[in-house]
Amino acid sequence: MGYKTILVHVSNLDRSKEILNAAVMMAKIYDAHLIGLFVVPGIHIYPSVSMYIPAEALQSHKKFHLEQAEKIEALFDKTTKSEGISAEWRQEESYLPNISQIVIDNARTADLIILGQADEENDDANLIEVPGDVLMESGRPVLVVPYSGTFKTIGDHVLVGWNGTREASRAAFDALPILKSASQVHLHWAVSVKPDSDDKTLLGTDLAATLARHNVNVSTETNVNPDLSAGDELLSYVTQRGADLLVMGGYGRSRTREFIFGGATKQILNHMIVPVLMSH
């Protein structure tokens, strides 16, 4: 079992090198076919503002993104050919500024999706929603690469966040190819309130036993800290354990509720320090 088709979505030239490096790394490990995807977004028009957009502005917008696509494709081709990876390049155009649906359509037939963390302060509006949209709607595991940092390894030392939910279970099993080859896997009970009973499912004992039968070198740990949110606790443990990958379920409650009240998924997507594999 492994990832044999990997889709990497790249839309930002400045961060393309690290995202492509992560994708090539994963493709080499699993001898996978790598698909590169760039989507040219439509121009953003605010419905509250009635204005005429001249043809020159539309052409300039499209030209900018086509130039970005050409440079990213050249880097993709150079990197995959130098590493001897089976690869293909896809370039599509959206008539809408939100490109998520095109990424989702391409993602649904891949084993693993790789894309970059959204930078809410600097990204175009068309990119900010992509990670969350793909996570929610593609039905595939999503590996998100932070917008800052360099990652020489991904998946050698893994922290798995566990809280007994469907999303956490799916993430753990979607990550199984990585967990089987990892030198260390820590299964961390990621909640801030201790349960009333020693439930083996909730505490991760049963999951650890299942993973061990797959020859995963797994250990379990529980540290209840009511002063930390689940997201903050996971980030803290990533640092303490020196993990190079975090695996967790995404959006165990609705995105709207997380946006309003906060939640572990939003916290991690905004503040990740290592690549994160999420499943919904």
C-alpha cells in the first residue's frame, strides 16, 4: 500500500520551490506519478462596487498568472526530470476568482494532495480558501506545506493527533504508508479534558495496537492540559518531540463554527510549523 498518484497544486512562484521539493520527496519515496497543477484565476470583482473593468486590466491579470504558470512549470519539469520521476503538468483556467473547485476536481482521483499553507496577510483572495476547501470537499488526504521554513525530511518522525473522532481515524489510516516507513510515531491524545473512564478507543490504545500490526513503530502519550487548546497542545508537542510531520483530522465540526469560535484545524492551518497531513 502506498501513494501512487500525487497531485501538487502550486500557484505562488515565491513558495513553489519548497512545495515542489516536498512533492518530489514524497513521489520518490513511494515511486509515485506526480501531477503538477496550476489554475489561472478569474479576476476578482466585488459585487458591491459597480464598475467597468477595461479589457487591458483583464489582459494584464491573465498575463501575470500565465507568466507565473510558465515559470512554475519550468521549475516542475526541471525538478522532476533531475530526480527521474514520472510526472505530468496540468494548467487550467477558472472563470471565477475562487479556484478551489478546479483543484478539488483534479484532487478526487489522486492518492495524496500536496499544497501550500494559505498566508492570509499576503496571499490573493483566490488562494486563501483553497486548503480548507480541498480538505473538506476532495475526499482525499491533504498534505499542507508551511509558507515558511525548509523541510529536509517529511514523515521520519511523526506526531499523530488523536481524539477518537471519525476525522482523526481517517487521517491516521490515510497516513499509514508514511507511518509504516517512519522511524518514530507518537500517538498523542489531543484533548484538554480527561475522560471519565479509561476508554481504550479514546485514549488511542486500540489504534496503537492496530498500527503496530502494520509494523508501525508507535508509542502513545497523554498529557491533559486544560490551559491549552488542542491546537496549541499539538503545536507544542511537535516542537518537543522534534516531529517533522503532524497527522490529524480536519474540521471535526463545521468550518463556520471554527471560524467563529476557533478550533484545532483553524489553529493548525494558521500556525503550522511543520508539514501537516489532514483528512476530513
